[in-house]
Amino acid sequence: MTVRWLITKDMGAKNFAMRLFEVYHGGYSPLHTHPWEHEVFILEGEGVVFDGEKTTPFKADDVVFIPMEERHQFKNTGGKQLKFLCLIPNEK
């Protein structure tokens, strides 16, 4: 998995940061939590969000909202690369 920071506070963005994630076939992020929410837009591919108990599928053009402190893990379950944009608040 790779992460590219597209918009950051160093560029003048006061409120939010935007990142591009690329998850290779069979790849996944760690199961983790944060004290902030995530807004995610799926650009390409398909996969699931796992919360430690259940999975929720997604595909290109779907949106995923992760509330603050919710356990989450993104998994690529499709046959090609998964790409998504993820917006998070900038640290205050």
C-alpha cells in the first residue's frame, strides 16, 4: 500500500488534508482507530472495510464514512489495484 499526501497544511489548507491511497491486489491497511473522522471516495477497484467484526463492501464511485474512534481496515478484495481519496482534519 502506498499513501501520497495531495493537500496539506503546509500548502495552506487550514482545515483538511487529502491523501491518495493505492492498495495492491490482496493488500490492506492495519486495523486501527483515530481520534478523527475519515471521508473516503473510492476511485478504482473494490474492497471491504473491516471493523474487527464485520465487513462492508465497496466499489468504484462509492463513498465511505469512518466516524472518529471507529476501528477500521481497508482491504483490496478485487482483481486490480484499489485507489481511494481520504480526507482527514489537519492537526490543530
